[in-house]
Amino acid sequence: MHALLVEDDDRMARALGTALAQRGHTVRRVGRALDALRHVHEAEFVLLDLGLPDLDGLELLRRLRTVCDAPLIVVTARCEERDIVQGLRAGADDYVVKPFRMAELMARIDTVRRRTDSHPGRAGAHPAHPADVTGAGGRPVRTGDVEVDLAGRTVTVAGAEVRLTRREFDVLAFLAARPGEVHSREVILDRIWGDAFLTASRSLDVHVAGIRAKTGRSHLVRTVRGFGYQLGSPTAPADGDGPR
């Protein structure tokens, strides 16, 4: 696999480059945002530091996500919850805070790659678990004025297309494929993230919040307190459960 390593610290870049090479990856290291944008099309996965000299890393992440859908892990010293939430919302598949154990980072890379192997790019991509997001005979799923096209991987609200990140769409599609079922956090994390033990993280909550915000339908994803989520009505909460 070919990795793009975006890291301006030479010592850290050498350590990461060596670890990746030992695991059979080829690595292109760049230290500036403009070089990352220039070479991202070559990458099969990306490691991104947020502290870059020419552009804020979060802004670079947003720009990368407009042109590339490769698995991307943020590796940074920024450890505030606000930074982590912003990174996940901007499209990171995982977020690792420095300092870290190299073996843990390599394991996270393997996990992210496994769960995104079926996502070669936004165009024509399919969910990581196709059996989990097909339903209604392959027809789009409608709830209120929201339509989720599982096969085409598109979402429209009142006839206008809404752009979700890959992971946001996967979550919504999983719920839409089984609109009458309530799904536990563990099941969603296992099917979409490939790791049920991410329940202590806020990744799922952040992506649900992104779905609600981007669609402008706060009750499209219904929270079942203490358990998980269900596809809801985009116009009204169900059973007294508001978005959480």
C-alpha cells in the first residue's frame, strides 16, 4: 500500500516512515499542505499531522476530502475534545494523539484499511458491508421529504441533494435499510467501523450529529436513550426522544 505521510517534523516523519516501510508500505512524505494536495491522488491511505507551516491541518483535511476518499488518520498533538470532534466531522477515519505507541498506530491503520477496502472512491463506491445497506428491493428509502438512495449512495432533502461524508452516509444507509429496527451502538460501530469496542469514543455521535446538521432534519436519526439509534421521522421526534 502507498501511504502519504503529511508531517513537518523530521524526527517524527523518519520514525513513521520506518515503521510503515517495515510493514511493507511505500511512503511519500511531505511537510507542507500544498504538497499534500499535489500528491494525495497517489495515496492509498493518508497520515495527517495538523500542525503544518503553510495551512491549518483541519482546513487541509477538508480540502483533501473534496478530492480524495482514501482512508485518512489524523496523527497530531492536538488533544482537546473540540479538535478531535472537528477532525472527525471534517472526514478523518480515525484520530490519534501524540505521543502514541507505534504498534497501536499500526493496528489502527490496519483496522481503518480493512473497513474502507470497499471504498475506492466516492464515485461508484459501495458501503463496507453491502448486505447491511440493501433493502426495499434496492429502491430508495423515503421518510418524509428525505430520500436515501442506497445503491447510488445519495441523499436528497426536499428534492435537493445533500453531501454527506462516506461514514455519515454509511451510518444513515445502515439505519435506512432497516427502518423499523432499533440498532445498538455496538452493532453500528461493528458494522460500520469494524470495531464494537469504539463505544467509549464519540465517533458515532459526531457522525449522527453531522447527518442531522447537513440534512437540516434533526429527527431523521432517532436516539433511543441508553441503547442506540433508529431511522426516524425528519419532522417530529418519536416516543418523546429528541436528537441527542
